[in-house]
Amino acid sequence: MSDNNLTWGYSLWDQYDRILEHTDAGLEFTNKCSHYVKDRVKVEIDYIKSLRNLRKKYKLKNAEENEFNNFTTVKSYCVILEQLELIAREHEIFAERLEDEVHAKLRALHKDVTLNRKNLCNTGSQLQQGYQQQQDFLEKARQKYEKMAREAEAAGMAFKKVNEDMNVSRAQLEKSRNTMNTRQDIMEKAKGDYIIQIEKTNNYQHDYYLEKWPSLLNQMQKAEESRIDELGTLLKQQCILHGNVLPQIKQCVDAMISSCDKVNSSQDSDLLMEERNKQPYPPDHVFIEYGSKQVSNFSSNPSMRKTKKERKKTKIFGRAVGGGSSESVNKEDLDHLPPEKRKKAFKEKIKEIESKIQIELKARQGLEDILELYSQKPELGSATAMEESRQQLDAITKTLEKLQEELYKYQCYLAALDDKPAPERPHIGSHLDSLSITSSNSHISHNHNDNDSGSGQGSGGGGDLPPPYNAAPPPEFSPASPTGEFNTDSFYEVPDNNNLPPNLNSCTVLYDYAAQHSDELDIFAGETLYVVEDNGAGWVKAQRNENEVGLIPGNYIEMLS
């Protein structure tokens, strides 16, 4: 700001008290603006907390699993809640910048203005005291001069009176003259002092009114205008910061509006029909097994349907609320559920059955290891212990068969819900063998007398257990094949089971075996195969038909005559 624009020093030279009131009011106003911005920051913070608490309170639970969230109205509602979080973030940024860039500077401005005004006021007080002091000195010099002038005049009148009196002695006349002269000298000195003080006072008053006092008032004007400019800049900065977040907030609001425009009642109705009414109502049949139908009036007869209260009494897999034994879930009990929940129930049941199968397989493996140990070292176990182990192994095998049948049933249910073809029904043994089960105990021989007699036969001599098939890797039958695959030129083609070539021997499978390599063949106890080649190394090349040929353990079969 140019000094030529400062006019308080001459225009308001006699309005010092008014200037003090004005600057004091400006200081209080600056402090008020600082508190305003501070409270504005607090309001923003409270608003942010309120928005986030509102979103947390009304956020949908289990949003990913709830089928209701697929409707357009619910999606729009979820978008609105998400945009509320974005709006809260924008207000959070605004509050932080408002605190750092405006409120902190307002506090510093108020502090600087207060200190500067205090210094200027002290300077003004000193100038006023100096001016008043000069006035007091001048007044004292004037009073002294007036007093000395009166005394000198009185002394002169006294001398004149004595001089006219003829009866006064000469001594008295000289004394009166000396007194008059003395008073005249004192008066002249007081007059000189008074003249000097007048000159000093005039000089000080000249400096006071033409330089010092105007300069002080101009400094106060400059400080006040600087405060006003800085305050205006900070208030403008507060508005700019607020304006910077408005476009982002507008984008959030536009996103809310756009999501609301996507609400479609027809689409929601179609979605409801798709999720709740895939089958015609009333259905004239229910599926009991995949691919088979049984006529039932359960769904079409309203009196046979379960009420809401009755359904609450039963859990999803038939467990009563008050406790009780677990029963196998009935498919008809799930017909009242929507497809997604039925699918979830079937998946949970499949997972439960697979967990049970794993437990049974571990138990079966343990029993087989014990029986193999008894077979190798008969002195470790008695006939009773082996018989009990066999019975337990037999019970576990039956349990596994039931569990696999149940697993297949629910896999079929799940495939039907997904509109997929039914999975192939696996052989009981093949599924168990694939989980590292070495043999089926249903074919274990009960001839344990040899072990009780302590014959000391090994795993290959007692015949109590199926011999292990993984004692050695399958041999390479065709040296010309570097990959280990068999030469198919050496296979016999068997076009018909009833028309066997006369030079092809047949065999009966004694135990189940799951192929461990690509060149092996899955076999099942009781079936008949054709022996293509036997090199005497423990492995036999067998053929079931023209498409199924591979290696099998030689001690798992019995040659037919």
C-alpha cells in the first residue's frame, strides 16, 4: 500500500480515541471470524460422523448373499449409501484444509494484529505524554515569568515611593533601588526562560502535529487495512475450499440420481418370478431322484403345505429346534425355499457328506494298516483282534457306500437346479480307491488260522489281505515306446464278449484296484478280464474291451482254466 493513500494522520488527527475504538472493534471481529471458522470445522467433522453413522446404521447386512439385493430398488439404495461415504470423504478433505489453510492463519493474524496494535498504542501514549509535558513546562515558565514581573513591578513602585519621600535616608533609598534591580534581573531571567520554553514547545508541537502524530495514525491505518485485506483473503479462501468440493459432491449426487433412474419395476417383477417361480404353480409332481418322477399332491394340496410356524420348528437338514437326532434331509422339505437357498442347502449337505467320508476313510486306512501289520507279524495280534478289526472294516465300508450313494443323490439334485446333466454314477470302490484306499475289506479272507499258528508268512504268503500293488512300479513292456506307453499293435481286439479268440486267456478279478498311472487299468472285484500279456514281473497287461486296455497287478487276479 502506498504512503500517499494514508490519510488518517491529517484527516483524523483529532480523532485518536475514535481510531482506538475502531481498531479494537476490528480486532474483536478478527477473533470472531477465527472462532467462526473453528466452529465450521467442527460442524463439518460432526456432519462427517453423522453421515458415516447413518450409512453404517442402514447398510444392508449380508449384501453378497442376500437375494433381495438383486432388485433394482435395492441396488439404487446401495449406491446411495456408497455415495454417502464418498461425500463424507470430500467433507473430510474440506475440513482438514479449512483447519490448516484458514483457521490456523486467522489465529496467527489475530495474534499479530493484537501485538502490533499494542505497540502502536504505546507509541501514541508516549507521544501524547511528551506533548502534554511540553505544555506543562511552558505553563510553568509562563507562570514564573508572570510572578517575577509582578514582583519586579512592585519593587519598582516601592523604589519610586521611597525616592519621592524626603525623609528617607540615603541607605534606605539604595536598598530599595537594589531590591528593584534584583527583581528586574529575576524577571528578565524568567522572561528568557519563558521565551526559550515557548520555542521548545513550538518545535515539539510542530514535530508532533506534522510528523510524529500523523506517522503514528498512518501506521495504525496501514495495520488496519492490512488486517482487513488479510481477513478478506482468508474468508475468500474458505469459500474457495468449499467450492472445490462441490463438484465432487455434485458427482456423487448425480450418481445417486442415475442409480434411481435405473429402478425398473418390471425388471424387479421378472426377477422375482425367475427366483421364486421357476416351476409352474401348482406343480403336479416333485423330483424324488434325479431323472425319476413320482406323482404327489404335496405341493398342490394346500392342507399338506407347512405353515411358517411349522417350518420354524425344523432346521434346514431336519434337526429339531429343541434338539434331537440328525436325519437325512428330504428334498420335499426344501421345496418351499427359493432356488438359491435350495442350492446353498445342497452344497452344505454335500460338504458335510464329503467331510464324513474323509473321516471314515481315515478310520478305514488305519484299520487296514493294522490288519496288514497283523498279517506281516502275526505274533502282535490274536485271532479275536483280527476278527474285530475285520468287522469294523466291514462296517466302515458299508458306511462309505451309503455316504457315497447319498453324496451322488445330492450331486444330482444340485445338477438339476443348475440345469446341468446328471453326473456319472461312480463305482463305489473307484471313488474310495482314488482317495488312497489300498483295498476293499469286503474281499478280505477270514482265514486267519495260519497267522494264529505263527507260521510267520509275509504279506504275500498268508492270503489274509490283498497283496499291495504299489510294491514296485509297473514295468516297461514295450522297449520301443520311450514314453512308457504300450504298443497297441500287440493288443488283441475283442469285438464281442461271447466270441473270444481261442488263444486269449481270461481271468477273474479278486480285489478292487484304482489305476495309479495313465497306462494302468481300473478293475473291480468279480469282473472278468482278458489277459493279453504276462511277463512274469508282477504286472499283467489286461483288456476289458477294445477301448480299455492297461496294466493290472498280477496278484489281484486269478487265471481261469
